[in-house]
Amino acid sequence: MDVAEALDALRAEVGGCDLAAFTDLSSKMVLCVSAGGRRAQEELDALSEIAVTVLDGAVAEGAESLIGDKKPVSAMTMTNVDLRVFLRSPSSANEALICVCAPRTDVTAIMDRGQSALDQIAAAG
């Protein structure tokens, strides 16, 4: 299963997931996206910047004392507008999955299925 197929399958399996993107944290670039409509490049760039901030940047650094000097492997933001989930790839610290979902999306389902998608992407090489 290639990256696009893994992202499409994630969105199909988790109700409320409107966007799934695979990003390179070191270049701050979205490598592949599956979305319920066309998204502006600026929006994708902003999501990648947020992923860097929460997984590697200021938010991650602020959490170091709480998580023992390790980089976070996941982060999420929840508002009345959306749920955003950021998952670091277990196979490459510079790759991550970004999911933008409806506010009432099942958090456990998106985290579990997101991790599964990252595993599939890593296995595909």
C-alpha cells in the first residue's frame, strides 16, 4: 500500500476525518494529502508548521520536563471547530501524519488508525 492509499484508507475508516496528510518535519513540507476537497497550499504549509511546533518546536520543548527529555510522538488540538492530531512516524523521526477531523471524532480511533497508517507507509518503504 502506497502513501496515498494509506491516507485514503484512513479517511474512509474513521468517520469525521476530513484530511490526512503525510509531512516531512525537517523540510516542513506536506508530501502527500488525502482530503474531502481541494486544499490551498498555504493551508497545508500551515498544518506542517503546526506539526513541527507541537512535535519538535516550542510546544515540544515546553513539554520536555513532563515527558522526560524525549520528543513527543503525538499531539492534538481540540476546538469547537475541529480536532487536529499529529503523529510522529515510528520509523523516521522526521516524518509525521496530520489528521484534521470533525470535533466529535473518536480520538482513540483516529490515533489507532493513524498509527496503523504510519506503519503501512513505513512497510511500503
